[in-house]
Amino acid sequence: MYIRWKLGIVFTQLKLEGVTIPIFQRIQKTPNKGYSILLKFHLGMSPTRFLKKKEYIAVGLKASDIELERIKSNIYRLKVRKGIMSVLPEYPK
């Protein structure tokens, strides 16, 4: 329930009115402390417009990366990864 509420706040702050979460949609958790959820796009909102604000959505959700995968014509799966990515490259000793 907290994740739905957080997504709703991020979508309203970024003025993404054409995106909704289906009511009985379950949130699937992933091993790297992330999750995935289905989103429904309505008229006036396209995936390209949604992905233009990808960095802002990731900051609002405190995630390291987000992806969008197409399921049906207007239904997409949002994958949020919260795993810590290393910033510096690792060199062999």
C-alpha cells in the first residue's frame, strides 16, 4: 500500500495525469530490493513522454533505475530497481 501511495505522489508532483495503477494490481518484489507494478496509460500520455521524466521519477522513488516494459496496447510494467550500484570501477589487484 505504501508503494502505491508513493507512486501516486510522484505522479501528481510531476503532472503525469494520464497514468493510473489498476485497483487490484499486486506489487511484485524482486530480489534486489526492487519491485514491479502494472501501469495503465490513458489518452494524452505516451510511454515516451513518461520516459522523458525517467530521472525525476527515479529520484522521487529513491531508486537507482527504472524500466518500462510493454504488456498490451496501453498497459505497461514499471520495474524499479533499488539495488546499490557501485560508482567506481573495480580494478584487479
